[in-house]
Amino acid sequence: MAANLANTIGVWMAVFFTLAILSFLYKDNPFYKLAEYVYVGLSAGYWLIYVMFFDVKPMIVDKFLQEQGFERYIIIFPAFLGALMLCRMIPRIAYVSRVAIAFTMGISAGLGVTGAIHGMILPQVKATMLPLNDINNVIMLVGVISTVVYFYFSREHKGAFGVAAKVGIIFVMISFGAAFGYTVMARISLLIGRAYFLFHDWLGII
Amino acid sequence: MSAPAARKTWLERLNHIDRRLIFVIVFVVVSIPMLLKLTSPVKVSHEVQIAYDFIQSIPAGGVVMFSVDYDPTSAPELQPMILAILHHCFSRNLRVILTGQLAVGMPLGIEALESTAAQFGKKYGVDYVNIGYRPGNQAVIVAMGRRLRDMFATDYRGTPLDQLPMMKNIRNYDQIAGVVDLAHGGTPELWIQFGQARYGVKLIVCTTAVGAPDYYNYLQAKQIVGLLGGMRGAAEYETLVKAPGLGLLAMPAQSWVHLAIIGLILLGNLTFFLNRRAKNAENA
């Protein structure tokens, strides 16, 4: 009984906020603003709770209590860096947070470089080196080379080089067209999702 | 003299059509096929078929990890996918680990996992486990490849993984047959770079339609074993597992509204060129 009531209240609240957000299509209004602020506030609150209970508590507090010896005390280091990050909120010592930011940047850059080379550039280059015995392989090779030529700006796009660049822009445009078509489908999917919610969960007519 | 003037007014009106009228048209075109529960045949694409074949090839008892990296803003596209793939996994007696790198998305994954598990009578800890969320993106993916327990010593309820029968022998990706990454952002690229390239993870990417074109090159390079893009991908998987859901219900609405949008684009261009011709004739 209580679960049903909670579900009904939840559905009606979701309906209110759905219609409030959709009302922006007519024009900006206080209902839209309310829904927007509630969404932002709820998301921030949710993130905070989740990070506290699924990151800070198990990865720092619980681990510190459970581990022994070196494993235990090394946890203090990331916790200390995390605390430094919070110094940004105190203008007088805000510069201290740069140490933690530098550490994060260093890790991200290191992982990013190795990841990009090992996981993207090399496999993608390898996958382009195909025998030209298939029309798809030929199209792919022409597309890759001409697109790279288009983005090569150290030489003027004239003559054969210019023709290759023009072919390249055709491939780029086709790719934009495909991306735009997919984007239309994605946006309509979101509308369908909301329409389904209104017709199914709220009105119960489908 | 009055006829060209009237035609110009009509053309100008069409050229400056109120955008809110277009919103109403789109909503009506979306609603009618759904209310009439129309169906349309769905042809399964190669990228979805190979994703299905991969799950089909995992022997019973194999473990599949689901990474929920989307939030409610993309749920209409990705929720039908997770439901269809979970349906496939449980129908084949595969075991499931749920994790995620987006805190606000986890409830969607939990809802899908628990409802599908209940449908197949699966038990928590034996057939499926939710290890929860950790921030850190690539660092989490790399750490799980080395030792899962470095990142997840307990499940999301705080139960140590060693106390869960299903998790006893799972140490890293070596004991996981494949990863299904459901994402509306760039996390599949992280899974490819750090999971697939570094540890040889077999990866199925499920993404929004907006993101799908970015992953075809990885599919062609065989860095991923399947790709589901947008609601269409969900509908195709629902077709394969014979479990109709929102994906299949939405396909006629998608087709109708795409036709309407093509019609509106043509109409917009036609009125633009007719208007320009009328103006040129007037100036001449």
C-alpha cells in the first residue's frame, strides 16, 4: 500500500517536472526554472552522497582501518592530496591546491599518452593497412589519405594536393551528415522516451 | 497584380512558420504510432548481430560485466539496451557483474538488473553482483585489470567480495568473458584504450545515437566485438532475443518522425528558393 502510494507520488512528480521542462518549448517560464534548479540541486546532492559513501568511506576510511603496515599509511597520501584540493575554497591558501591538480594532471597525461598510442593510434593505423582487393578497403584508404591531406595546412591546397583536399572535404561532409542524422535520431528517442512515460506510466493508455 | 502579392504572403508565411507549430507536429507524429501500437519490421545490422553472437558464444556460467556509464538524460536509448542484453545473459545462465563510472546512472543499472534477475529467478551473490561505483575512469579500468579487489573490496552493500559465492574466483578481467559498456559519453574510448588494448577485454559498446558514429572505426579495427547505437540498436537486440520493449515500440514513431523531418527540410528549402525567385522577379 505504502509502496504503491510512493510510486504514485513519484510518477506524478515526474509528470510535473516533465511538463515543466517541456513548457520551455513554448517560452521560458517559472515552472521551467523550478524544474531546472531542482534537477541541478538534486544531481549535486546525489553526487555528494554517492562519492562520500562509495568512494571516501570504502577507499579511505574503511581501508585505513582494515589495512596493516605500509598499505595502511600510504592511504594518507591520496587523502592528503584530496584535502589540498579543498583549499581552493579558501582564497588565502588556494594556491596549495595546485599540487594536487598537478598530480592529477600528471597521471591523466601519462595514462592518456600511453592509452592513445597503444589503444588508438597503432591499432587504427594497422586497421587501415589493408589489401586493396575490396572496394570498401579502397574507399577507406582514399578517405583516410584525402582527409589527412585536407587537415595538412603547411602547404597550400593547390594542384593534385588541392584535388586530394577537396576529396577529403567530401568525406568529412559525409561524416558530418551521418553524425547529424544520428543526432536527429537521438533527440527524437528522448522525446519518445518522455512520450512513452506519459502514455504508459502516467495515463496507462499504452 | 493581386495574385503575386497573395503568393508572396503565403510563401513568406511558410518561410517564417512558428517553431512551436513544428514542435506540435513532431509530438503528434511521435504519439500516433505509439498510441496505435504500430509495429514495423527491424532488420538486424552486422554490428548488433556480432554483439549477440558474442554473448551467445559464452558458455553457461561465464561472467559478463556491465558498466553503466549513462544517466537519466540518455535512459530512453540505453535502458532498453541493458534490459535486452541482461535478458539474453540470464536466459543463457550467464552471471553478471554490475559496475559504473557515473554515480547518477547506477540506479538505472540496478533497476534493470534487479527486475531482469527477478524475471529469471536469479539470486544475488550467486548469479549476479553489484560492485557499485568508483570515480577515476581510466584509473579504475586499469586497476580492475590488475586486481579487482584493489578498487572494489566489497559490493555496493558493503559485503566483502570473498563472501559472495559468485565472486570467489574472480580476480581480474581474466575471469570475465566480456564487458558491456553502456555509455552516453566518452567512456567506451577509455574501455578500449585501457581495457581492450591493455588487458584484451572483449568489449561491446552500447551508446547513444549521437555517439555511435565515433565507434565504427573501432568496430572495423576489431577493437570491439559489437556495437549498439541508439534506440535502433536496442530494437535490433530486442528482435534477436525475442523480448520486445521500448526499442521496438519506438521504431514506427522514429520512422514517421524522420519522414516528417525530411518533409519539413524539403518544405523549408522549397519556400526559401521560391521566395528568392519571387524577390528576384520583383526586383527585375
